[in-house]
Amino acid sequence: MKLKKIVSAITSAVLIMTASVTSLTTVNSADDGVMRDITTMELVRDMGVGINLGNTMESCGDWIAQWGAGGYAAGTVESYETAWGSPVITKDVIDGYASEGFGVVRIPVAWSNLMGDNYQINDEYFARVKQLVDWVIDADMYAVINIHYDSGWMNNLPTDPDGCKNRFKVMWEQIADYFKNYSDYLMFESQNEELGWDSVWNQWSGTAEQKAQSYAYVNEVNQLFVDTVRASGGNNDKRHLLISGYKTDITLTCDSLFEMPDDPANRCAVSVHYYTPAGFAILETDADWAECRETWGTDADFAELESNMELMKTTYIDKGIPVIIGEYGCPKDLKDSDGNVIGQKDSDSVRLFLSSVCREAYERQLCPVLWDITGLHYDRTSCKLIDQELKALYNEIAASGSEEPTEPTEPTTTTAVTTTTTTASITTTTTSEITSVTTSQATTETTETSKTTETSADITTVTTSSETTTSETTTSETTTVTSTEVVTITSISETEPTTEPVLPLMGDANDDGVLTVADIVLLNKYLLGKEVLTETIYTNTDMNSDSKINIFDEVILKRLLISIK
């Protein structure tokens, strides 16, 4: 649930009166200028799921300065904004992001466009980025701005470290000063994917000394970013900052040589990108290093995705460091070697990939931000996601993390209504008073185009004091049966022992009598070939009763666990 931007009229007046105003500094009329007393982890979770305003303000190229673009004359902000295919962005485009359910908009920026001497950022370029940020915040979303590729001058750092660091510092001094009185609904990101130099070291060749040097450069640039922003005044001493990982690559960013900067405010998150496997998520045609893939969704694909997200969780989230997946996505076109469109990737696979990355990240408290450009996933004319089924999945994922945590309550007895429809996915309805569920038989039906696979019975077992009530419903392939029962549920900790036989708890991979994240971790290890399950546990984790343990059982278990949380 969105944390509310609440500030009294008196506080607002004080902020306006005490703000240090320079020729550059400005405050959005829709922005309250308040820095809330929340952690960066809380702020990142509040973002929900996000989208990039890609190929827009980061468009760059010498040809734009010479000839203009998009029907706009050279030397204009609009010529850069439209050079890579985007229309001039309107407020409707930004409002559409909010209407579709996004909570954060990442705005990549190439600040060197129209830049003056001594790296002075153009006033009109500043004003245009400000307008976009204002629209985002006015729509009750978070905004993230960065230095994004910017014609690649950061690539020269190994040969000109002092010059590149000076340019980086001078640019961030201006950006930080310009936006210093904005609230915490604006986040700064140090770079994009430029931090990491193959000319110094890459993961396929090079010495340990070269690797250490390349990582040292990355760490120095990120520390310079934090130091520069923190020294810029206004709200920037408390602003939440996003630290670009090593090439924003998950594996390289999880290397022990990568260091988060020292930050006196302790308000930094780390940014990585996800375009794996490259054959599906990057390529539109075959390359010499990989084949283009039209589909995604094998057991191996899911295992790879979950392994990467789990790596970010254990390396950062579990240690209190927030994570934003600043970009993830995939193309939809298939092209020949000349770049001509010759077909489309499987639309179901595209939807499955995007929603799966989003879900696996969000379930681990990572904030996923979709990479999008004109005409890819979001229509900048209709201001809607092109695939409305994808929108529904995104909204479902975002809603799964919208509930505020509740304080522990005393064990209580409450009446709940459980409804099971045999042709739909499992749905468990609980209330906040239900403190634990330890014995239940989950029923899941998998519906395909030509067949329905279902278990022979829906078994719901609820313990009330010393009694056990079991209801059984038998279904057929051609009949949809909905059964509703009113049951009394009591915390198991207050339940008297029963002599009735205990049914196996579906999903209880570690056979400890309760469903927790530990069961998912154990099942995932089994799927990766790192764990051997006993016959009893094998039976418990066969969630769809097909006598096989695979990724589909893990997906069902995750949904079941979410439903009883």
C-alpha cells in the first residue's frame, strides 16, 4: 500500500521559507519536499513494480546535433527526445503508467546533450527532465533519474581516471543541486551499465590483479557519487540513492570485490539488470555467441531465474540492502541478419517471461522495473499496456505486497468462509485473526486447451478443539462445482491433541508440519539437483498429483504459501 505523502500546511510553509534557492534549484509544485522517516528497504517495497521511460531522454548521437530528429531542428531538446523513436512525452503518457498500476518510473537521462563548456548541463534539458519528474510525482509514483550511457564517455575512465571522475562529479553536483529540495519520491541512480571495463578485466580472461583494479574503479565512482550528493545540501543529505552494480550484472555484482559505498545516511539500494537468457531476452536474430530463442519457460529456464533472484536475495536483501532490478525485459520481434522484421517471438512466452521475472523478484522484496521503449510493451498513444493480460498479472503481483504488516495478536477463534471452484486455481481465503495453518490438503486443477488434470477429491481439514471435520467433493471434467463451507479455525497452538490420523501437509518439503519459505528453498534445491527428497516428502510436494516433481509444483507451492500468509 502506498505510503501517504502527508505534510501540514505549516510544515510546507517552513520548507518553502527555509529552502536554499539558487539560479538552478527548483521545487515541483506537486512535490511536498518531505523526507519521511522510513528506511530505504521500506521505500523500495513501497514502489511496487515499475517501468522505464526508455529511448527518450537518454537518446544521443552526434548526428542529432547536426541534423535534428523527429521533425525537430538541431539544437532542440525535442530533437533528442524523439531521436530514438519516441513521441514527445505528454502528461497523459505518465498518468497512464499510474493507471496501469506502476508505482515507479525510471527516467534514463543523457545529460551531455546540448551541454555547454566545463560540463555545464543545458537549462532547457534540465527543465524538460524536471517536467517529467514532476508529472511522475504528481501521479503519486516514484521517479528515478540517472546518468545513462551519455555517449559512453565513462568508458574512458581506465585511460583518463581523473578526467572522467571530474566530469562525473561536476555533473552530479549540478543534478543534485537542481533537485535538492525534492521529496523522497525522487531517487538518484549513479550510472547505468557503464561501471565495469572489459579493457581492464572481464570474466572470461584477465588476472586477479586486473579484476581487483576494475572493481576498485567501480567502487571509487560509486563512493564519489554518494559523497557528492550528500554534500549538496537541501534534502540530499537524506535522499535515498541507487548504486549501480558491476555492469549491473547479477553475478558480477554479487562478487565480494563489489562494495556498497560508505553512506552516513545509510540510505542506499543496489541496482542490477536482468536479461537472461540472452537468446530470448536480448537477441532478435542469431549471433555468433548465442542463438536467438522464440520461446521461454522450460524447467531449466525457471530454475535459472529463481537461482539468480535467490542470489540477489541472499547477498543483499537478507543483509538489509535493498535491491532494484532497474531493467528487465525482452524484445518481441524476430529479425533477419539485415535487421528486417520477419516474425514475432511467442507471445505467451513473452508474457510468461516478463511476469515470472517480476513475480520472482517481487516475492523476494526486489523491486522490478520493466524496460520499455516506444511500441514495445506500453503504447505511448493509447497510454495502456499493449498486453492487457500482462497488466492483470502485474497488478496481481503488486497487490500481493500491498498489505501492511499486522501486529501479532492473541490466538482467537474466528469463522471463515472457504470457497473452492474446481476449474480455477486454488484460492484460500483467510482473515488477519488466523494465526497459523498446519494441516490442509491443497487441490489444484491445471486447465489447458484440450484437457483438464485434477485430483480425485478436494479435501479440506480444519482442526477445532479436539474435533476434526473433513469435507469431500468429487468433480468431473465437464462439470464445474463450487462448494462453500463455513468452518471454525483455531490457532494450532491452542488446539487440544487429537487422536484422529494426521493427513500429510501438501507442500511440506521438510516434513516439519508447517508451510514456510524453507519448504520452497528445499524444493528448489531438489529441482537444481542439490537435494534428495524422501518418499514421504516427495509425496507431499507433488502439488498437482501428476507423480512428478517439477517447476509447476514449486509454482503451486509458492501461491499456496502466499495465500495463507
